Amino acid sequence: AGSDSDMPHLDNLKKELAKFKVESEIRICSAHKQPGRLESVIAEYNKSTRPVMMVGCAGGTDALSGTASYSATFPVVSCPPDGMNQTCLTNPPGSSNAFICKPANIGKFAAQMFATHSKDIHAALSASIVEKIVKLEQADAKLNGKTAAGGTTGPEFVEVAADAKPLAVIAAGSDSDMPHLETLKKELAKFKIDAEIRICSAHKQPGRLENVIAEYNKSTKPVMMV
């Protein structure tokens, strides 16, 4: 974060990450006031032997996320303390930070990123997915005087080899978006990342979308979906 004045937000993020068994550290470094030190912090984590994700928490004009994501060899996700702060979305090319507004979603995103590296994180993520589905099934059954079927299980842990080549899945609701999808595939190829384009509409083919997700949940490669 750019300031310790954002500690309530930072502590909330730490709590949400802990729900998924993801360890976290809080670092204070202003991109505006300490640009050299920020570079040093990024360089430190670039050398880490652990998988790393940085959550950029800077209010006002968020220079931290864009600056960090340009030099980092790990993902940087913006979660501003002032909510829908869009300054982190207008960075120049090469500043690759993602954006997630809710701390709870940061927790799940981190778990999805690290799930193939840790059985504990995967188990926490899987339990979280199942918990909500079971609650919905129970609510529906109660309203209709029935007993919930039960038996809902989450995705199983799949061992991913350390040298497995990653895969980016470019998912779209329609092939009318092909020029955009081909551009994404081309940009990924610049970084030697294999990509597949899949067409599946969440509105028109919800069941098939679930099957596609289940398919990649079983992948022995690290997967990211765009």
C-alpha cells in the first residue's frame, strides 16, 4: 500500500486471504514518494522462490499498481481502498495490473492462482465453491417442501508438474468477437504462452459452460481464463 492510513483495508484483505489458507505480508511503499524503494521491493519479490501475487492498494491516483506491474515477474492486482478507483485502469501499455474491487474476491482470486501449488489452498477453495451451491440447493428445497439432494462435490486436486507449460483459455460468448480474440492470442504468443479460443455463451449455454470449466479444472497444466 502507498500509506499505512489504509490499514483497515489491508487488514481486511489479509483476513480474506487467510480464509483460503493464503499467507500474506503487508508492505508500505509509496510510488509517488519512494519510487526507488518500490523498484527495490519489486526486485526482492522477483527473486522469490515461492509463487507470489501482489495486491496494490493505493487510493487517489494509483501509480503503485501500474508501476509495480510493469517491472514485476508475478501478477499484480489492484484493490483500491477507495473502491471503484479507475485510475489503475488507465495505465500505459506494459502496465498489466488486473482490477478487483472487493477484498473477498481478492481472496478467492489468490486461491485460484495458488491452488495448483498447495493442497490446503485447493481444499479451502473447493469447500468455498461447494458451500454456496449447497446453500442454494437447500434454499430451493426448503421453499418447495423437499429435501436437498446433497452429494455436491468440488473440484479435485490435480498435481501440476513444476515444468508444465501454462495455458491461457480465451473464452467468449460469441464468435462475432473473433478479431478481439485473435488479438489476445497474438499478445499471449509474444510471451510464449499457448492459448486456446473457446466459444460458450453463459446466457445460452450455462450447462456447457459448467462443463468447460470442469474440463480445465482437471488440467495438468497451469490455466488462466480470459
